[in-house]
Amino acid sequence: MAAARPKLVYKSPLHEMTQTTPTCLWNDSADIDELMYAIENGAVGATCNPVIALGILKKEIALWRPRIESLLRELPGATEDQIGWKLVEEMSVRAAKLLEPAFAAHGGRNGRLSIQTDPRYFRDPGAIVENATAFNRLAPNMIVKIPATSAGIVAIEEATSRGMSVNATVCFTLPQCIAVAEAVERGLRRRDSEGKDVESMGPVCTIMVGRLDDWLKVLLEKRDITIDPGDLEWAGVAVFKKTYGIFRKRGYRLRLLSAAFRNHMHWSELIGADAVVSPPSAWQKRFNASDIEVRPRIDDPVDPKVVGQLIARFPDFRRAYSEDGLSVEEFDSYGPTVRTLRQFIAACTDLAVLVRDVMLPDPS
């Protein structure tokens, strides 16, 4: 009689997910301690942007102040804004180094550090592509974040055609995801026609699931809407699941990524997808401390009654959930897009202010 196979023991629920399903884990930060924790639990990617860089600088100012002072000496004509972006670049390169083993093991599909292009360029495709090109040269395992704005869609195609792996960000809706997927396909076909490599590229399209939920909660208060509050927690999940189903049917060559976590369903309901979940470290630790069963749920439909209520009560959910709900020209004025761009642009200012405080310390 054959001996029973020993039961495999996993370090954590997230580690079990990465070892037993196609769903990948990326870390929503370039903080080294947080990234090392994530890698120990199976993570094969990470991200950096001005918001993240600002948080790291505030947390590690004793470590980074000497580097800021050094950059001020090395670049005597640089503005505080330029120094701030140099710090974003250095944090990104530092984190990318930790991901090199995964990059090699996954043939470029994972193991990438996602670096965000300057959000202030969201209306200028040429500026976005130029910024993305510079960031792409920082390390072999970079993936450049480009917003899913009307100009961003143009930039995504061009950057892809030039061999850059793209992570579409500031994205909340099915129409944006379809526009991104089609832009990536056009870019890949252009490279194919030139006989250039596409197999080692790893494009993704982020759905900021929690930010869609946030927006509906804002509308709930502004417009005196009555609905079961639990229904609001399903909005982003419903959009993700519908989008994922369409992507599979059409065979798009980029993966979806779930970001902006607000509840465990932004992870647990997506397990089993050939996709990426990218929670911040605090949410990773919360998931790992939970007793939520790790099993595929991506094909479990969201309750049709919940979806029906969201469609009936929120025109902006209907726009997010319908393939023709938004035109490309409407992407920039969609509520979550405006709110997110404002936050990202404000973070650029805050990052520059932090550098300025080192450049010109208060004399009083």
C-alpha cells in the first residue's frame, strides 16, 4: 500500500495562493522591509510612485536626508522637483534589484518593479512616452505605469511598440481596460511585424477596485441614495470579474492587476485568476493572519441582485460595468480618475516640499 503523501505546509495564505493557483502577488510598495516580507510570502513584483516615495522618506528620513544633501551637491542646478524624482528612481532601482531572481525565473512576465510616470503628463502622450523611456532604462526589470487617460491610451500603444512593458494605472472601469488591452495589442502587433521580441514582455492593466468602491460611497452621501451598504463592497470586484471574463474570451496578451484594497474580497474573490493582486503590506499581514480559505473564486459570479442594485442606483457604476459605458474622451472626466490624478499630482508637490525643507531649512 502506497504511503500517504505528506500534506504541504505553506508559510501563509498568500504563499499558498502563489504556490497553488496562477494568481501572482506583487507588493504595493518599494519599501525594502515590506518588499522582503512580501517576497518571503511569494511576491514577484512591486511598485513605486511619488505617494510611496513620500511615505518611505518620512519613515526613513534619517537614512535619506544625507542622500538628499548629496544630490543637492551633485546637481547644483536641479530643482526640488527634479531631486524628488531622482529619489523615486533610486528607490525603484533599489527595489528592482531584489526582484531580479523572480524576473529571471519568470522570463520577464514577473519580477518587475512598476514605476509611475509623472502624473502631471496625463494629457500629453509624447511627454508620457519620453518619461516612460527614461524610466525603462533604469533597470532591465522595470515596468512603466501609464495612466488610462485619453492621452495615456495613445502612449500605451507607442510605449509597447518600443518594447516597454506597461502597467496601465488610474483605471477603474471595463471600458478603460478594453481600451488599454486594444492599445497593447496594437503595440505588440507592431513589434511582431518588425520581427522584434514580445515574449519577454509583461504588460498588465491595473483595476483600482477600492477606488471605484470609494467613489460610489461618495455619491451615496452626496445624492442621498439608499442601498444595502454591503453592496458597495462588491462594485470593484464585479468590474474585475466581468473584465477578466472578457479578457479570457478575447485572448488579450496582458494580465489584470487588482489594487487599492479596501476589503478582503479584493483579494479572496480574485484567487484563481491568471492575474496579479497587489496589496500594501498592512493588507498582506491582515490576509496572512486570517482564516480565509485559499481557493479559486474568480469564476464565482457576484450576486446578480447586488449587481442589479448597483446598476439601478449608480449611473457611474453602470458606466464602469458596461463595455460602452465610457468613451475614451470621457476617461479623463470620470470621477475616480479626477480624484486619483489630483491625489497623485498633489503627492508630487508634497515630495518637492520635503526636498525643499532639506534644500532650504527653516533658519528660525
